[in-house]
Amino acid sequence: MSTARAKSRAFIKPARKARSLRVGLLSYFGADVPSADLPGKPLLRLAPSRLALFAGLSLAVTSATALAQEMRPPRIVATTVDWTAAAATLTDKDGLTPVFARARSRTSDNRPIPPVLVRLNAIMKQRLPGIATSPVPVLLPFDTTALMRDQAEGNAPADNERYLSGFSARTFFFPGPSGYDAALAIRTADFPELADIKFPDPINVQISGSLLTYQLDEGSTIEGAPVADLEADFPGIRRMILEHNLRYTFVRFGVPYVVSVTCFDASVSRYKMPTCRDADRVARRFLSALRIAGGTPQPRRPMQPLPIERPAELSPVFSFHPPGRILPGTGFRGQGGRADNTVYSQIRFPVGEAPAFANTQMFQNRNPTSNYGYPWRDNFCERRGFPVSQCPAGIGHQGQDIRALPCQPAPGESRCVPRNPVVAVRDGAILRAPKQEAAFLVVNTANEHIRFRYLHMRPAKMDDDNLFSGRRVNEGEVIGEISNFDKREAGTSYHLHFDVQVPTRHGWVFVNPYMTLVAAYERLIGARGEQINDPTQLATADANSTATIGANRSQVEPPIVKHKRAGKRAAHKTKKHHRRYARR
């Protein structure tokens, strides 16, 4: 990076003393999620010990052969949708059948589309644009019967609030060739039956219906608990708390659906999240109001993941450790990382410019090589307080940290502020609320249904750039800048956290993004990296980098100045949370 781009303002690195757990919050779908503080008895929890069993069995099988494996595409299965059964639930809807009784609409493979669906999509396309593109029945808490009655009487309002059972429509709706995703919110104080919920903010509910499901390496199936009182309306419905979300999963018309609410599993709400008991009441209200709102049958097509494109030329400088090889001693309870060679998507690298360095941030002082150098190192499943079902311990870091090239101070200056662009890795839609630290990019194409999360960019700048839910972005479009925001300015080191989630039968699940990023970086630099299978092999400096590999960090990141009392409190809290998990 040229010195002309250097600024005088400094950024701050995290405390040099490594912690056993990271205490704090991260923004997750509009709520601040605790990274370590998880007290309270569970309502519906899959405990870290059980998640460790599920993930650990798989790891034992895959880790022995991980080093010899090549990159592989994800295993994706397309479901068969029973549109006949879906249309049968609409035959008693007033006004749907008569108008199009003689219609002969057909799919691209010449199969007839039930007239009731044609009529329903025609009614809803102005209310929910693009709804007819969904290849699965779109289930939403939308009262279509009331809408048609109001339309017939000529008094239908322009907005959808009257028809959504108290949920707000001004959040997120994104249909596409692989299904749909929607996010709605409800303010419980507005409804007598929920007024005793003492949570002041709107509670967000998400629903996804996916034609595609990703088959992950799991030692055991995470099924959740059956829900007897909902079985009649939702045969086979299951309930669980997984990765800080209360989830209801069910299959209807052959399609897996998941309804989820981010919540805090304790007797009182914390971290700007409702308790999971309160979230459960909201989720049940949502489930009870679900109706088919649209969708169109599509011809069945073979599922072909996108090929993994890698340059033929070997890079003289870029190298990387194998997936799952996190720094020794940085996993939870002595566990390692997730040895996953899957390239989940053919993405553009999320940092705008090369070189970039994927390395640990929390434990950078243990890294034998520079934090601004090669080889890269996986830090998915590093020690954190986040439940992650794919981690061997069932808990850990949810994604990969990426450093960009540090700027060089201008002549006569000792500090500078880098301005490294962050870009959209695919074409898709943004899912983000105002002031939220997390920005999600949801991708819905014929070949994949996936979402990516970016963390540590400045919320104020994202707000100024209009990076809000519903905005469509193109691959490579600049959507922000790398920063050091973590609940506050200079709350972490200057880096980008990037993670990947895929839909499964149990809802959206965090997966290891490491090899996806390796493949994307190879395409960015136009050369293939070398995998370092020998852990004693030394890193290779990037001769073309303007960064000084192994330089004095004080030139780039001045030390943090902390009050002694605050530091002691943080250390005490860290030890307390570590002891809590150690007893489990």
C-alpha cells in the first residue's frame, strides 16, 4: 500500500496477554451474542459436551487423512417438492380458484402449474416481490384470505402490517432459485398475551425454506427434541438450542424449514437478547400463523456444485498450513481444529487487495511466524465462548480472521490508519440492521444457498454507506473497510472476521471457511499456494509485499494503555468463565 494512503490516526492491538476465553459480545442478527458468559440452566440446550461428541467422532475419522486430501466441493442434495399437497391446502381459500380455473400456466418442462398457485402469486407479487421465483412453498405468517377479502372490498392497505399476525414486514425477504429466507420482528408489549415478556426491543424471527441442503461430516445426527403439542400441525417437528439460536425444524411438502430466534439461555435476558423461554413463545406464535404465501413448481434439475478453480502456476511465496491445524494449545479443552478440505463456494476473496494474511488474532503472540506473513493458519475452532457444532469441542471460534497489508507511516509520522476495502464475495442480498456490527451476505442461486458474515467493520460507516437489509450487491463491490471495531472503536486488532453458514436439516450451521478462502486467494493472486504439511517448516516472506515481515509492531500498532483495575476485573471474569466450562 502506498504511503500516500497513510493516515495519522492509530489503531490498537488487543492485549498481549493471551486469555483462555474471550469475554464480550458479537452482533448476531441484530442481537449482541455473548462470547463466553453463558450461565443459567438450559431450557432446550445442546450442551458443549454433546456437541463435542457429535463433532469429535467425525474429526477422529477425518483428521488422519486430512493432510493428504485435496480440496473438495460441498455435498449438496436437492429435495423433491410435493406441490400437489401444497396446492391442496389452498383449495379452500376464498377467491383463489375461480379466477384462474381455466388457466393453463406451465413450468419450463411443460408441467401444469396449479391454478391456485398462479392466482396466489399474482396477488402476492406486489406485496412480496419475487415470491414466484421460489421453487419451494413460501411459508410466512401472512393471512392471504384477509388480504383477498380486503381487496374485494376495496380497502386493502398498501403495507402488509395488517396481515402478518403482529410481525413487521420491514426487515428481510429474499427468494431465489434455491428457496427463500425471511426475517420479521415483533414487539411483544403490543400484544396482551405476550405483554409479560420484559424485553424492550423487537424480537427477530427468521425462517428459511431451502431446496438445497448441505450434507456435513457429523459423527451423530443432531435431531433435537420432539414437540408433542405441535406434532398434529407439524409432523416430525423438532426443537433445539444450537449456536445461540432456538430452532424449530420440520419438513413440509418434502421441504426442510427452520424457524429460529436468537436468544440467551438463562432465566433473565442479557446481551440485548431475550431469554430462550420468551423466544419460544414468540416462535410458537410465528409457527401458528404460517400459511403458504407463494412459490412456483420448477423442473427437477441435477445438483452440480460449482467446480473448484485453482491456478496451475505455483506461487513462489504463498503457503498455508492444512485445515484444522490451529496453533497448539489454542483449542478448547485441548481439542484441535476442524480438518475440513471443503470449498463451500467459489467466492471472490473478501479483502480487496493482496497480500492478505489469515492468522490467529487472539493468540498472535504464540504464532512462531509474523502475523503479517505466510504461511496462513486456520483459526476456526480456536478457543472462544461460541457454541459451534462443527468444532471438536462443540465450542470455539466461528470463522477465520484475516489481516490486510499494514500501511506504512508517512514521512515524519509514527502512526497511520489503513484503508483496506472489504468486498462482496458473491452476488447476493445484505442482511443487516442499523448500528449492527455484523453484515451478512445471503446468496441464493441455482447451485447454492449459503450466507457469509463479516465482522469488525465500523457500524457508523456501514450505516453511512446504506449497508442495510435488502440491499443487493454484486461480487467484488466494495461494502466496507477493515477496521478494529468490537463493541467499540479499537475493541480488537485491525482485521476482518469472515465466516460461512450453510443450510442443513437442522438449520443454518457454521462451517470451516478456511479452504474456501485459500482457493479464493489463489485466484486473487493468480497462483497456487503450497500446503505446509511439515509443522516445523519455516514461513516464506512475501518478497513483493511492501510490509516489513517481522518488523517492530510498535511502528504499526501502538500498545494499549489499560487501567490496572479494569485489567484485573477482566482477568477475574475470564478465569471464572473458564472454570465454569471446565466443570462441564
